[in-house]
Amino acid sequence: MSLMVAAFLMNCWLLVPIFGSLTLHFGQSLALLVLLLFGRRSALLVSLAAGAGLSWTLGGWLGPPLAVLETAAIWWLLVRRVPLVSAALVFWLVIGLPLNYLIAIYSVEMAQGYLWIGVLKQAINGLLNAALAGGAFIAVVSLRIPAVLKSLRRVSLFRQVFSLVVTLIALPAIVVALMIVDRSIDVVGTEIDRRLVQRSQDYALLAESYLDRHETAVMLFAQDSRRTGTLGVAGEEDSDRFARLDRLQQAHPGFLSMLLADADGNIVHGVPANFFRRLTELPAAQRSVADRDYFRVPKDEGVRFLSDGFRGRGFGNDPIVAISAPLTGADGEFVGIVEGSLDLPAFARLESVLDDHESVLVVDRAGRALYVPENLPVEPLSLVDLTRDNRFRIADIDQVSVGGVRYFIESSETADGWTVHALSRTSVVERQIGLFLAIFLAGLTALIGFAWLLSRTFARGMTRPLSSLTEQILDPSRRQIRIADHERISPEFVAVADALDQARSLSLQFQDELEGAVELKTAELERANEALQALSGQDPLTELLNRRGLEAGAENLLGLARREGLPVSLAMIDIDHFKNVNDQHGHAAGDRCLVQLARLMRSMFRRSGDLVARSGGEEFLVLAVGADADGARERLEAFRAAVERMSIDDEFCVLRFTVSVGVTTAGSIADCEFDELIKQADKALYASKRAGRNRITSFEDLA
């Protein structure tokens, strides 16, 4: 749980900005470290928490499933002995990059260039997390923390070396590359921002100068037109005004048209001539400008007027800006206006100094586009929404979206309230950064491949002599341990081989001495056991008589039988399939069976004329004096049935077994020796075995 909380917090608070709005996140590195230390289940939970932290910080819901998918795929590759960083590289090349690209296309609205940068950044971030996890794993193993080592999964030397090499090579390479990119973007961003600021200020100054020049011309015309009388009355003053208006328009070609209107707003004169001729052909109501702001403001307020953009109705439909001033008589009364319809040709002339990816947009005080270059998808006089959208930016410059294309933007305002926006496509920088990241990712892939080859070569060089030494140590037939010349890669290996050879020599010498001593002691022990057995007539395991004790006791009973003329029965008993008991359950279980059987025999053959003995292995003998054939068989049948019902609790199971019995009876022992009874009972026993076991056979029945 603590690791899950740590991964969540890392992706919430430990976000390292690199450039623009892109950041690095490290919660997944903790999940990969847990995968190496504790296995799949714990790692999936930690990665789920890390993904939740990322979704909490950046928005969206795809963080947890993507993090879990990455961890599961890397685990699948690790199980197939692919090193961690190689597994991360395979995942991002095969699954991560295409999947993140598709998700970005269908779930996030962003420019194509930024989209690729974001996806490539994710892949590099994934490799960075893997490199961090690999390095942390080596550090944890080196610290030998008991709580970790207890559940630590063993990792081959090759994978440890590879993790170390990649951590030392790839990790610094990623960090340095990102620092270089960040620095480069700062430099490029600063230059773009400076250029845009300068461009917007230059164009704002140009617009102000352009407007001032034409406003001045209109104001001078108005001042020079103060005459006695009203405008539009034929006379020398009006003719002079009309002539000066013609000269003014010719001197200032920025005016598309100019006109004079009387105090009622009726147009009395206009230039150029074709413009005025077209006006005269219009109905009288349409020749009035009384409804226009450029007439009402000078009339009502007595000041010059600069309009916002609008479309003219007399000389084409071009977007124009009106500059007007009041005309007054000698006594100051309002007699009309002079107006010029202005376009912005100076901006068009300056477009030649802009790069293809740069644009300048001029909007009026109402936010309508006054000047729109050809490379911008904006309609003249349309309202322009240039709300800053800095969600997906790669430099610390404001950016906007115009017609689905993203631009860096800087703005300046003129003295008249117009705004000049200098724009530069973000795709120019995005392509360069994306290309750099793609090249860097390819180079990093090649570098990881080289590290893999280097680590494998080094690990093989280390493990080959170790494997050779291990094989020699485990080979008992080898008298010497030697390391081949091509495996003498360091003095340490040579010293280890020499020490092992010396240890093998000492071990063999000690083994020879020990075997000799053991043989001597074994011989002495066997002789002592034989002497002890000779002195004892009792079986040590079952505590029954052994063969020697039986023979000694039989002499006394048989003597009694001869004197008294009593019948004698001898039974030979053998446990069925006893070898299987020993093979399947062990000799200890077999011994328990023998002891239990002996107890049963003592309990069922305890008359004064009975002798019970273990003749050897799983064979037992019962000598009964005074028992005829029927009586002996009845007692033996009761014993056989008791054995069949008997069960012995072993450690893991319940043991059951049966016995086969061969019995012979002599009515008179005078002409039958003990050894002969043994032979007859043995034949009867083998007859029971051949007949299927778990039965009693009498020697008399064989005749």
C-alpha cells in the first residue's frame, strides 16, 4: 500500500517540466522496480496507482489502463528473459508509440506536430523510467536489505550487467539530450518571441503612421475648405473644393475613394470619377450617408472620425476604413463632411519580408479583421477569436488556433485602438523538435542494442569459466581442477581455480583416509554384531525369538512331545508383497509393519506350548506343541483374518497388508526331525504364494 501511495504522489507532485507544457513523470519507474523485486501482482497495483496519479494531474481516464498495460507487457517479456530496458524498448516501439498516437488522435485535439512530440516524449519517458528502475534494482541488490532479499527474484549476471550499463549510458544520454532540447527550445522560443514582438510593434507603428498621414491630409483639407456659404451650391468655392479633392486623392492612393457630403448627408462630389459617376446613378436615398457613423460623429461632435472596418456600398465590396472630418463655414456652422475610404496596402507590400510561416493580422476596435494575409483562413471583417490556448505548447510563448492551425502570437495596439497580431506557425518548431526526438530515439535504440551486445559478451566471459569450474567440482571422477587458457580472463579466476584444485586434493586425501577408517570400523562392528547375535536368541526389532532362539526352545518342546506323544504343528508365515511396502513407503514404514505383526502374533500364540520367532526378513515361524492339524489350522485362519483387518497409520497414509501361511502337522514327532518340519512348512508356504497369497496351505493337502 505504501508503494502505491508513493507512486500516486510521484505522478502528482514529482512532475519535472522539460519544455513548454511537456513534463516527465517517474511514478512508473517505481512500478517497474517493484516488478523486478516482488513480481507481477504488486507491480500491477503500483502501476495502477501511478496511472491514477497521472490522470489526476493531467486529466483524462486513460492513465491507469495504459500504465497497467505497459507493466503487464514488460512482465511478459521479462519472463522470457528479456532485460528490463530492452523489454521497455520493445513495448514502446511495438505497442506504446502506435497506441498513444491513436489515442491522441481520437481523444485530444492538438496540432499534428505537437502530437508527435508528445508521443515521442512518452516513449523516451518510458525508457527513462526503465533505466531508473534498473539502476535502482542494482542499488537495492548491492545494499543487501534483508527484507528485500527475502523475496528477491534471482537475476542472471547478464541482466544485472546490462541494467548497470544501460543505466550508466542511457540515463545520462536521455537527461543530456532533454537538457539540450530544452535549451535549444528556450533559445528558439526567445528568438521567435522577440521577432513576433518586433513584428507586431513595427506593423502597429506602420499602421499608426499610415493612418496619421491620411488623417492629416483629411484634416488639412477640412481646414482649407472654410468658406462662406453652404456646400453644394454652385460657385467658385465648390469648384475649388472639388479640384482640391481630386488632387488629394491622387496624392494619396491609399484612399480607394473620397467624397464630399452636405449638411444633410447627401453626396455632392466624389473621386475618382468612375466612383462618383456610379453614385450618381443610384437612387437618391442610396446617395445619402446620413446613416453612416463617419457622417454623424463629425456633425454631432465636430471632430474628425476614424471608423472600424465596414464594406462600402458604392465602390465595390472591399473592406474599408473611413476617415472623415467636418466642413464648416466662415462663421463655424456645419456645412458637410469630407470622407476618405482607406485600404491598407502598406501591409501587403511588407508581406514580402515575412517568411512563409509568418503572418500579420490587423483587427479593429470591435475585433473584426481589417487586414488578412492570404495565408490565413480568416474572412475580412469577420470577428476574430484569438483566445490564448496554452494547453499544448512547446515554448513559453502564447499560442492560438486559427482555422485549425496553431500559431505563436504576440500583439501590439495602435493609438487608435487597433490591434496588430504577429503570428508564426508552431509547426516549424514542432517539426524540428519532433525530428530531433525521433533521431534521438533511434540513436538510443542503437545504443541500447550496443549495450546489450557488450553486456552479453562480458557476462559470457564471466560465466563461462564459472560454469567450467562448477562442472569440474561436481564431477567425482576428476582428480584435478584446471581452468583453460582462454578462460583465464583475470588473476582472480586463476586464483579461484587454483584454490579449488588444492581443496579438491585435500578433500580426496581426506576421503581416502576416511574410507579406510570407515572400512576398518565397519569390519570391527560387523564382527561385534555377529558375536552379539550369536550370544542373543532374540530379534532386536520385533523382540521375538530369532532362528537361533527358536531352535534352542524347540529342542525342549519337541522333547516333551516325544515323551508325551503329543502332536506338533509348524507354521511358516510370510508378509505378501513386503518389498513394495519398503519401496513405496520406506524401510521405516516396513519396520512398523513387522513390529505390529509381531505384537499380533504374541497375542494370538501365547499358550505354554507355543513358540513364535522371526526367522528372517518378513518371514515368521510358529511352533505349536499339542495342536493337531484342525486346531492348528483354525488358529492360523483366525490370525490370517486378523492381519487382513489390521491397519497401520503411517505419516501420509494407512498401511494394510496380508500374509501367506504354510503349515505342517506331525502326529508323532518320534520319526520327524525339526529341519524336516521346516522344509515341509516352506513347501506349503510357496504353494500359498503360487495360489494367490493371503491364504493358508497345509503340507498334507499337497500329497
